[in-house]
Amino acid sequence: MARGDHPQRTPFYGVVLIVVALAAAMIVNRTAPVWVQVPVYVLAVLAAMAGFVMTFRDLS
């Protein structure tokens, strides 16, 4: 296996995307006004969906 070619790297990045999306939504829920919350929620959903695909793409 070549350097930087680890098979578990993509699922790890997917999990990181999901965790960051959840953390962003939680932080914005507590601190930001509604006009900031909505775009962050939309971006968080998109990031979580991309993370889900990256995490479970090799499951077959």
C-alpha cells in the first residue's frame, strides 16, 4: 500500500464531516439569530449527507 493510500481514510473523513455538521448546528442553535441558523442548517444537512455517503460507500 502506497503512502497516503489507506483504505479507511475516506470513511474517516465522512465521519468527521458528520460530526462537524452536528457540532455546527448545535453551536448555531445556541448562539446565532434565525437568519444565520437557516443557512448553517442547510449546509449542515448537505455536509452530513456527503459524510454519510463517504462513510458507507464501500459497504456492500
